[in-house]
Amino acid sequence: MKTHPSLLLQVCLGISVLFAAGAKPTQSQSTQASAAQPAHESLDLATISRIRDEGLVHSHIMEYASGLFDGIGPRLTGSPEFERAAQWSIDQLRRMGTSNPHEESWGEFGMGWTQVGTSVLMTAPSTATILAQATPWSPATQGEVTGDVIAVPEIENEAGFNKWKGKLAGKIILYGKVPSINPDPTNPLEHYDAAKLEHFASYPLNGDQEDSFVLPNDPPFWEKVFAQMAFKEKVAKFFADEHASTVLVPGGFRGVIHDDTGSSMGWFVYRLEHKQAIPSAVIASEAFLRMNRLVSHDVPVKVKVNIDTHFSGDHVDGHDVIADIPGTDPSLKDQVVMVGGHLDSWIAGTGATDDGAGTIIALEAMRILKSLNIQPRRTIRIGLWGGEEQGIFGSSGYIRNHYGSLSYTKKAEEQAVPEFLRTQTGPVAVKPDHARFDVYFNADNGTGRFLGIYSEGNAQAARVFEQWAAPVKDLGFTTISMRNTGSTDHVPFDQVGLPGFQFIQDPRDYDSVTHHSNQDTYERMSEPDLKQAATIMAIFVYNAAQRDAMMPRLPMPNPPLDEERAKPLEGIYTTAPK
């Protein structure tokens, strides 16, 4: 889901920023948020030991991995493959004995779409098979098409169209900035060492939390980013109007192709009214560079392209998968502890690390608890979200339907920005179940083991987590950070004043190789790390379900108050009369 090589790329991860909106808490919400917290956590070490044994010695997580990644594969939001994955997940939850596994709609998404197959072959001046993937929601070519290649650098404004008028008919376009390659690459496999974990444990006094994926709260920045994305739609229409055949864009080096809507000809290509006007594919950057060099030296290049894609509906609803382990304590059973990850993925691989790993960690945590016949005091609920990659739609929709809704600015200059990145304006419209929600734990950072947890600035929660970490310290879980983290499905919970947390995971090759790429497959899974993560997830969920008090909450966020705080103080350079 997330990475930080560039902020524009982050837009395509399923991003969210920590814009928060809020209202003055009601009396019941204030009571829940400020309920007395115990000085010491009462941990059921016997049950924790049983969870450890089940999760580490009797795991089924790799069976879930193969069933989801190999048996179903990529799960683009709104696609028939996502629906297959949702039904598969419901079947697993039913088999393990959870209560009422079902799909919930979060509203209309857009067009259903599937890549059937994509091939790109260079036929002149010599032959070559080129690694390629259709960009998401690309239309199909008219079967296999052959054309001369022309290189068109990135067009920045409509005046740039003039140079290419009358020159593109029948052409296959190499489009965009020419990539560069480092002949001395760094090791793509990264492990957080003690120094890095100490860094995360230290709060950044300069306010920079980019390395924990907190994106800028900067409306003008996002307006510029999405103006550029919107212009790509005009570029695609211009190419189509000029009767060009296909667009090829560079996608990555060394056998890795990164393919998401950052490579498509527009951000909103999944909506019918923004349907892409011309077929396009991501190709290996080495092939892009080779063809670009040839045409720059006036050597004719010919390519055969077949982009075979299928649209399965114009106005498809998005769905989440929900199931429960019902609570048993008469006074606490209506309170909810949640665990989850996002079920949707991109298409180039099989969505294993992003976020198939989070999905199977959540499933395995539920299986562990059910296999041990855990009778939680609170209800434990799993949420497997859709639409994370296009805008955290599934978890946001679930929050809107059950707990509270946000309001966003009506400023004209922000209307081209996706709603989840617009400036939020208070207050949160809170629903009755808001007071009965306890906590949400999310996994969405790949296959790496859990090394700690971000407490989102919640000092009381950090103190709780420090005590919960003690029985799993030997598993490598050591770091409790006061930092925020962003860009995934815990954020909508935080935005409406509900505790939502994301774990610190060992990155492995998530950012460098697997993220949104054709290499995001079962083979990138680390079985020991996944067993550890699912075990710790089950323990955290169990601990939360058994506490006498709900997890501590931060005060309800309030943007108008934040705006007031941002105003310069008056009277700084004057002296009051004596």
C-alpha cells in the first residue's frame, strides 16, 4: 500500500492524510474516552501462551496465502476477481466458525475491469519480447495491432499538442519522461536495525514524519498534483483524436514492473465519465530506453501490441467483508474490537504483499482465536476492505455507515482533488455506535514481521502497548512509537475520533520490489514473519477484548480549532500599558 520514493507515487497507494475533523464530544463519548485506565494491564498469560503455540506451531497462514494469491490472484476493486476473493474470504470465515460472515456495500465505485492478457513484441529493427502489463482500466486494442513507434516526451500543457498534430495516426507512442537507470543498485532487501527502531521510538521535533508515511496537509500541493493527473486525461484524448494506436509508458527495471493508476492516463479512469480514451500499457524501462534510443537516431522501430481487457459493468458497487466472534460479557459484548487489512490489490502480480499479507494475517488471527475457543468479553470483528488503493473507500464507507461521517470543503479549487484528500471541515456527524467502538488494528506494510506499533500520539495507548509488548518481546516486538503513520485503513477511524493503529513492520523488499508490481506474488512471502505477525495480531486483539476499560481515546479532532491555533499571536511586538 504505501511507500515514499515520491509524493506523486504515494497518491497511487491508496493514500490518506491525517486531516482530522471533529465536534465537541457528547457526554457518552467523553465518558468512554476519559474512562479510568488501569495503572497496570491485567494480562492473561496462560491464554497468550496458547495463542503463541497455535500461531507459531500450528499455523495455517501459508494455506490462506496460496488459496488467495494462487487460486484467485489479483483483486482489482470492482472486478469479478475481487468478488471471487470476497466470497473466498467469507467461505474461510464460515469454516472457522465466525458469526455472520457477509459482504457490505460501501456504495458505487465505478467500472468493473479485468486484464485478460497483454503482449508487446518488437519486430524491427530486430525481434524482442517485451515485459508488459495493461495499465488499470485501459481499453483493449482491436486485437493485435502493429505500428511504427514514435517517442513523445511528457506534454505539460495544451500548447504542447501543436507539435504533434498530424504526426500520430497509427503510431505506437512511447510517452513520458525518459527514465534513468543506476548501474550500481543498492540491495533491495532492507531490515530495520536497532538504530532505525530507535529512530521510530524518538518523536521528530521538526515535525517530519514522512518516513512513517504521513503525507502533507497541504491543499495547494494536492491541487497541483491532481491538476497534472487531470491533464493526462486530455493528453489521452488528444492521442485518440489523432488516431494513435497505443500508448506505452516505462514501468521499472530489472524485471520489475510497477503498475497502478500512476501509470494510467488519469487518476479517475475507473469512472465511466473519465474512461481512458486510448489503450495503454506499462513496459520494462530497459525496453522503453532501447526503443527510445533507436528512434532518436532515426532507426525505424515497429511493435506488435495486444492489450486484451474486459469491462464488466459501468456502475459497480464496492464491498467489504465483515464477520464477528461475538462477545460474551453482558455489559461489554456490544463493544467492538476490530482487525483488518485491505482485500483489493493491483493487477500486475497477485497482490501478495499489498495487501494480501494483511488479509491473511487478519484471517489467521481470527482462526487462532476460534480454534482455541476463545470467548471474548467484547465482540471481535474482522474487516477486509475494498477500494483502499483508489482512496481508502472501503474502510471510509464502513465508518460512514456505522460510526460517523466527515464534511469536506466546497472550495472550487479543491473539487478536482479526490474527496479523501480535500480539506476537512468540522464537525464529525457521530452515530450511536461510535460510543460502542473500542479499537481497530490494521496490517498493510507487506510480509515483514511486526517490530512494534505506532500509537498515533496517544500516550495512554502507548503505555498500554508497552505492557502488551512484554510477552512478545522475544518475537522481536520491541518498539512503541508516539509517531503517526498514514496511507492506509486505520486512518478513517482516527479521523472520526476512534482509536486506529498500524504496526511497524520490517520492510524487506516491499518498497523496492513488490509494491504494486509484477513481483508481488506468493514467492515474496516470509512464512516465519507472517506467523509472528498473525500471532501478535491475535494477542493484541484478545488483550483489547478482555480489558475492563475500552482503549483510551484522544480528544475528538477539530479543524476549526486547528485553524485558530495556526493564526499568529497578536500583541507579540507591543507592550501592554502599566
